[in-house]
Amino acid sequence: MKKITFLVLLLLGTVTLAQEIDIIDRPSDVNTAVISVESDDGTGVYVADSFTTTEDLGLNSITLHGFYSNGSGVNFTTAFNIIIYANNEGTPGTNFQPQIAGTGVIELKGITSDNYVITTEGTKTLITVDLASANSGESPTLVAGTYWMVCYPSITGSPTDEGRWNWHLSSTVAPLETLLIDPQNLFGAGATNWSSVGNLIGDTANSFAWTLKGSPALSVNENKLAQLSIFPNPAQDVIRIKMPSHIETTQVSLYNVLGKQINAIMVNNQINVSHLSKGLYILNLETTAGTLTEKLIIE
């Protein structure tokens, strides 16, 4: 009975479904909006919104609510940019500007149009970015903690012109006060370091309007494991393990149906099984993306 239970548990361990969740959901329920944009000449004005996660997460997509200042719905965007900073005493860090590379924990700059979609809802313009696609097909991950989200389109024209992007505010209260930085002092407010949005606009600025979707880190690893495959199965002489180059195998274990471990050595992603008797086996691969358990039939 114990041996049968061992086999059932191994098989059940291979069936898990990833679940997407709303990490952040801050509705566009305030008419006020603040500029967040970078020009093709490299100048820009940027805003930061704080958020906290209590578990490790993979980030799938982000949707921002706002509008272009010309009001015509014309798309001035040439690329999109997303930077996530670790919280540094209530700010993204002294002089941590989006124009300075290497200061964020996640930096996705120059995201091309095949990785984001711009739609309109009345006078609002929504920008949705596929983060996994923008990150070479893999969801960027965050460990639990407090962070700052900085999002802005790159546009043709100046940040002070009519084509600039404005990010709507939300009444949802963020963990920390919303911030703005204008490194070149384009608007003359002196906000050349991170400054309070509320003070600059003379009104309450609880947070910005955006939605962030993702999955628990366990599900992220399960998605990575889905990229592994074992073939042929059934097998006679050799089985091959196909896996992306960024995943490494740390241990290989093979068991028969009685739970006895069988000698198995993987060389160049291949395992010789020609010495095994016909029947059902359980192959257990421990990798840098997690553990994969598969039924293996030897003919």
C-alpha cells in the first residue's frame, strides 16, 4: 500500500495550473492626470507610484489609464518603458532617474509596438503592455517587498508639447505618496529630484490609475517547466530531455513502480535506458526552474 501511495503522489505532483491574479487594481476614478513621458531628444518628465507585494510574483501585464494632451486620440508613442525601483526610504532613491540605466530592479526600456496595445475609451487612452513578451518571453519576477513603478511612453516631440502622455490619478491610497521628477526642469517647478505630486499640483494625489497582472512565483516556475519535454516516450534505448538553455538540471532520479530508485545518468541531455526492463517508471528531474516529474514507459 505504501509503495502504491508513493507512485500516486508522484503522478499528482505533475498536475498544477498557473493562476493569474490582479496584483494592483487602481481604477481611473479621478479626473486629474500628471505628465509621464520622454521625448525623442532624451528629455522627460516622470512619475512614480508605490506598491507592496507580500509574496514573490511573476509579472504578466500592465495597463495604464490616461490620455494624450492633444485630445484627438492621435498616437504619438514610438516605444514604451517600464522601470521598477526598490523602495529607498520612501522614494525610488536619490537621483535615481529613469534616464540613468541600471538603477531599477526591473528595467524594460524601448518596448516596441508588438508588445503593447493602445486603445481608447471615450476621452481616455489605455496602454496595455505584455511584460512577458517584452522580457524575451519570460515574466519578470519580484520578491515580496515595497516598490516604485515608473511607466512612460517615448514620443515624437517635446514633453511640453501637445502630444505628451498624461497618467490619470486614482482615489486608491498607495503605500507611499506619489512622486514626480523633472530632471531638466522643463516646467520650471524645480522638481529636479523626486518630489511630491500632491504638492506640485496643489491637490490630493493618492495613486495613479493602473492594473498589474501576474502569477505567484510557484506558477512562474511551473510555466518554465512547461518548456521541458521528454521524448521519445514510450522509449527503448535512449530518452532525450529538451530544455531551454537558461534552465539547468541539478539532479536526475528514476524509480520503478515499487518506489525503488534505478540508476540513471544524464549526459548531454540524454539518458540511456536500454538496460531497463519493460514497464512503467517515474523520472524526476530537479532543475533551476523547479522539479519535473513524468511517467516513462520502456518498451
